[in-house]
Amino acid sequence: MKQRRKKAFTALAILMFAGAAYALFMYFTGLGIPCVFHKITTLWCPGCGISRMILSVLKLDIYAAFRCNPFLFVTLPLFLMAIARKLWVYLKYESPINDKWLDRCLLVYAAALVIFGILRNIPALDFLAPQ
């Protein structure tokens, strides 16, 4: 149990440090990692705009954050709660438990993300494209 906790918190600390370092780098340089999918296809992927969205949230510019990626802006808190639940179950129980409801919810979330990725590339719905 202690080994699991140590492993999970180490991974979480590394992830948070990397995210904070990337956010600071973007904030001070204005440079970010370009979307390879967009560079190759000129289509917007479901995740396009997430870096700018997070920077806008950190600046407390909620409107700009929403305009960068509306779907993820609205649903990211729910997704993070689902991941927190998965982590809690991982840390609490020695053997993995079958959480069918949460797994189905995450599949629906993934399907909705794909649908959003398709819709944001329809010219009539250009308000869904990153601004």
C-alpha cells in the first residue's frame, strides 16, 4: 500500500512540475508545443487550444479560456474528478475493483470528445474553432 502511494504521488508530483514548467515557459516566451495533427491536416483536433485555455484560466480570463476550447473548458473538472476517483480506488484497494459505471462514463466522454473534434471543423460551426 505504501509503495502504491509513493509511486502515485511521485508520478503526480512529476506531472505537476512538468505542467507548471511548461505553463511558465509559455507565459514568458509565448511559445508552445504546436499541434502536429493541425500542422499536417489543417483540421482542429479536440485538444487544440488547451494550452491557451489553461494560460487564460491562470490569468483569470474565463471568456478567453472558454473561446480556446469550449468542450474541455466545461468538462475538464468532471474529467479530473473521474481521474481522482480512479487514483483513490488505486490507492485504497489492494486488488483492482471493477468500476463499470465510471469506465462507461469515461467512454462516453471520449466519444463526446471525438464528436466535438468533428463538429469544430465544420465551417458553419467556426465558433467552436480555437480563437
